[in-house]
Amino acid sequence: MGERQRIIIAKPGLDGHDRGAKVVARALRDGGHEVIYTGLRRTPNQIVRTAMDEDARFVGLSSLSGAHGHLFPTVCNLLREAGLNDVIVFGGGIIPDDERSALHASGVRAIFGPGTTSSEILEFISEAAGRNCGVGSQDPWHWGE
Amino acid sequence: MEPIRGEGLVIAITGPPGVGKSCLVDGLLHRLAPEHIVAVLAVDPTSPLSGGALLGDRIRFSVLDDDSKADSIYVRSIATRSSSGAVPSIIQSLASHLLGNGFGLVIIETVGAGQAEIRCAAIADRIIVVEGPARGDGIQAEKAGLLELADLLIVNKSDLPGADKVVNDLTMSLSITDDSPEIIKVSALTGDGLDQLPAMIFALESRVSSQRARNRQRLLMAHEHLLTANPNFEAILDRISQEGLSLAQALEELS
Ligand SMILES: Nc1nc2c(ncn2[C@@H]2O[C@H](COP(=O)(O)OP(=O)(O)O)[C@@H](O)[C@H]2O)c(=O)[nH]1
Ligand SMILES: [Mg+2]
């Protein structure tokens, strides 16, 4: 197991439930990380502010509504604008294959679909923590593929 | 270890899990911001099995959705981590630092169980203990030894049946002392009783017995810090294990 990380789990957008986000939050806690869970319907600005106040290394975003195409890149941009270039962003939810490369290009380092196992997410966290792959990094690396 | 600080007040809000501490803090923040610049240090336990923690107090802070207030509020979630006692001293320096940097009030929210959590509360100038109608197995705060630390007792969830019984039970438990804290009944859900809270908190006097209980915790904390900060601490531990050094001799060498 890698080092203990501080990870924000947030659910931007307006869609209803956060079951998936909670499952991921618990899995990360059980993997030895400190997870700050922000609840439903946070705006990109609030998420970035939370990452700053909580001194988090990772931000995990969950979306079911199809809003990820806009919201995930917005969070990455706002993090860069806030100077939080070291923060590593990952996402989860129902995200079609053909939308993934645009998300990767915007700075999202991993995209986890509905069937993802906890151990895969934990592996990503420990691998990403050892790389310089925050939203401000030019490294094209992303998880999988 | 000694606090270096500016003007301002550090209060702890403590009590059993689920009693509504975070919702109460939210209610308070709605009434304090933006006039007051407030920091919240929300402490939650680390899971002893995994070493991880789920820090969920933020979910309750609806005040952060209000842009006119959010800018005067800082929230930091903190896990207790190991029982090394490091977290209470980290919280103490964080609180001093915040007070020295423009924050007028620092609120420490912590579960009132476990040594680390109680020590986190003992850092504060004033301690508010929260109770509520719960699982019907008596006053939780009493079992945790929290009552002696309380400068004010809040019975939350006054909207639920059973709140009056909790007030009565608390009054009974406290009736043996002549220096007992005030008990107030509120509902963080409906807002009932919350408007009086900011003024009460700023005017809150420390009770003699809670001051003493707090100082006992602080003294123990300072002593532990003294021992563990000694550069020979680990070496002396080794000698206890390997050479049969007695605890009394070890203490002598460490202090
Ligand atoms: N009925 C009622 N429920 C409340 C009240 N305050 C908080 N709660 C609920 O109690 C639960 C725990 O609240 P929370 O603030 O997270 O408790 P904490 O663990 O002490 O911080 C939540 O489901 C709240 O909605 C109240 O005044 N009345
Ligand atoms: Mg809480």
C-alpha cells in the first residue's frame, strides 16, 4: 500500500443520488486514505475551494447525468487557475468511450466505469501519487488503455 | 506547546456521534458569518483497521453554499490518526495560527469519545457538550466523562420526543455540584433556540471545575509531549524491551 493521501470525493451536477460516490469514498477509506466527502450538488467553484482548504492531493468527481463533459474540465481549469497544479483529478460514472479522450486531455487522469473494483482505484491512487500528474502537469499519462 | 495567539476565542463542540454537532455548527455559522470570520476544525476518528478515515462533516455545512457567507468561513477536516497524541497538538497550533491570522472564532468539532478526541476538546477556551434524545440508553456524555468538561450543555433535537427527558436526566446528574453548566434545548433542524447561541457563546464563562478538568488534560498532554519529544525516547524504549530497563528508570532518564 502506498502513502496515505487526502482525497476529496465530490459530486458536481444536479442529478439525484450519490450511492456510487459513497461506495468509492468508503473503499478509499478502507484502503487507508483520508477521504473528505462533500455531498451532493457541489459547484465546480466549491469543489476547488474545498480542495484548497482541505489541502487535498486528489479530487474524485462522480457524475451520472452526462454533465461530466462540461463539469470535469471546468473543475480542472479552475484548479489550475487557483494554482493548485499538483492536485490529481479522477472521475467516475457512466462515461461513453468516445468522450474519454477529451476528458483525459482536459486533465482527468483516470475514468472509472460502473464495474470498477476498489483495488483498481487504490492502485491508481498509489501509482498517480508517485507521478507528477497534477492538473498542471504536461505529462500525457493516464490510467488504463 | 504553549499557545501563541491573537485575540479571539476557541470553542469545542463535542458529544456522541449523530447527536447533531455538525448541523449545530452549520446553524451557528449561518448566524455568525459574514460578520465574524470563523474557522471550523472538524475532527473525526481514524479507522483503527485501515488507518483511513471518512471525513463527512462538510456535508452538513449548507452555509458553504451561500456565497455571501462562505468567504468568511474556513473548514478543515482532520482525522485523529494514531493515538500518538500528535493530533491534539497539531490542532492547537492550527488554532493559534488561525487566531493570529484574522479569525475571531475557531470551532473544534470532535466526537466526545476516546482520549485523542477529548484532548482535542481540551485545547479550547470553552467547551460545549451536545446531547440529544438517542437510543434510550441514558446520557452518553456522562459515560464518556464529558460532563465535567462542559461550560454549556446543549440538548439538540428538541423537535423530537424525549428531549425533555434528556434535559431532566442531565439536571439530575448535575444537581450534586453547585457549579453546574447551563442547559439549553435547541433544534438544529428547525432552528429553534439557535438565535441566542452566538451571544451566549461569546459571553460564556468557564466553570471552575471544567477549567480544572481541561487543565488536567492539557497537563497530561504536555507531559506526554515532553516524554515523546525526547530524542532518546526510541532508544530508551529499546532498552526497556531488550535490557530490562525498569519503567521508573526510563522515566527518570526521559524527564
Ligand atoms: N430531528 C432532528 N434531527 C437532527 C437535528 N440535528 C441534526 N439532526 C440529524 O442528526 C443526524 C446527525 O447529524 P450530524 O450533525 O451529522 O451529527 P454529528 O455526528 O453529531 O456531527 C443527521 O441525520 C441530522 O439530519 C435536530 O435538531 N432534529
Ligand atoms: Mg459531525
